[in-house]
Amino acid sequence: MNNNDLLFLKILADEHNLTKTAKKLFISQPAITDKIKKLEKEFGAKLIVRKPRGIEFTPEGDILVQYAIRALMEFEKTKDLITNMHTDELHGSLHISCSNVFAKYHLPKLLSDFQKLYPKVEITFKSGFSTNLYRDFLRGESQLAILRGDHLWSQEKKLLLQEPLCIFSAFPLDLDNLPEIPYIHYSTDPNLQILLDEWWGNNYQKRPHIVTDIDSMDTGMKLVQNGLGYTILSESCGSDTPGLYKYPLKLPNQNIIYRKTWLYYRSDCNSSRIVKTLIYFILKKYRSIPL
């Protein structure tokens, strides 16, 4: 098994689909099938199970995918280490996992500023719900993770920012009557949904009047802007839609409920100049403290 096989396994694990994997690798689907058969022969085990909408890995396949992810990360780390041993200019690449909200409102400027200083560093990132991205981070699919909410992590994490969770509406709201008002529900991260459900249960006896479920923050805010109901999102999500009424969520003691964003990284980050430099850059920008 070589590096091409490792990359193939990682992409197949990301896509869980033979056709999409073939397109990403610019090869035919029969060639993908041949690759799988060769790996299954090499390891003497069935690696995938075909399903109507894609594939699933067998337990043996999962073990091999985990190995592939670790090996690719170690290869990149070693390559970066050797490349940067005899030069002051930073070279190399790294991959970040980043929550949807941070990716939309903060990451573009952050990466732009970083790459002006270090133009030969290539940064790729994957955005999504923090719960899913944390699982990817644990599997070693990224060197850094910028996630919302608290996750069980025994190594390094730093608080970057916190912002209120807010109710947004195009018209004034009587919060006592919120269960009667159309709710444009954003299908959010499971951990945040638990927090919102607890807040609702502490304040209302009736269930919310959900009129639509959406998976796009932008779509939700457009519906709100046109007076079709209210939604609940982080404060920064309203920055693109001025003129809305905004009501921070509060605990029974009237303290505002904040959504925290954390930087997660591993204790051995000092072994990579690129990772160490990006961590320093992020913390200096968001924590405003000497490091």
C-alpha cells in the first residue's frame, strides 16, 4: 500500500460513494472498484459493503481508514519538518476543521491575513456542524479544529470568542407569546439543539410553532427578513441582515446565554512549525494577550 492508496481511502471515507470518489480522483468507477479489490486481496479482508446510496466500511475497513488518516498526517508533518529545517520562510500545508458560523464570518479574513504573511503555506479547511467536525478531529483528519461548544478534550484548547444566542425577527416580539409565532427552525448542531430545547422548556409549556426546517442560515434569515417568522441563531448571523429586531436568550437568572468558540489542538503541535505558527497567529488575533 502506497501514499496514493492512503489518499484513496481517505477520500472514499469522506465521500462514502464510489462515483463521487472517482470524480474527485479523476479516474473511472471501474478503476475505483479495482483499487478496492486489490486492497482487499492485500489485507485478506472485505473492506466495504455496498448500500443503495453509497458504501459503508466494514470493521476491517474502518481500521484501515484510521491508519490511512494517521499515516497521511504523519507524512505531511514529516515533509513540513524537513522542508522547513533549513529555511526561514515557512513552507507546507495543513488542514483545519471549522464550524459553519466561524467559517462564514471569521475564517476568510483570518486565512487571508495569514497567507499574506506566509504565502507558501497552503491551508485547506472543512466546515460543518461542530459535533461532526470534532469526530473528524479526533480521527486525525485535521491538525486544528475551531469549534463551537464544549467537547471532551484532554489536550489543548483556548477560548477564541463568545457571542449571545439571539431571537431574530422583522417585527417586534412579545416573548411571552413566542409559542404562537411562526418559528423558522435552523437544523443546527445537536449540542446546540439540546441547549435551545432546555431554554425553551424553562420558559414555555407549549411546543414551538415550527413552520419550516431549513439547513441554511442564509435562507433562514431571508425568510425572517420577509416577515415569515422568527429564528434563533448566534448574534453574528444577523450581521448580513440589518434592521431586524434582536432579543438575546436569557437564563432564568437573566444572564445572557453565550455560544463559545474554541480552538482545539494537540499537545505535540510544537513539532510542526506551520501548526505552531498558525496557532500563535490565531490566539494573538482573538485573545489579545501576550503569548
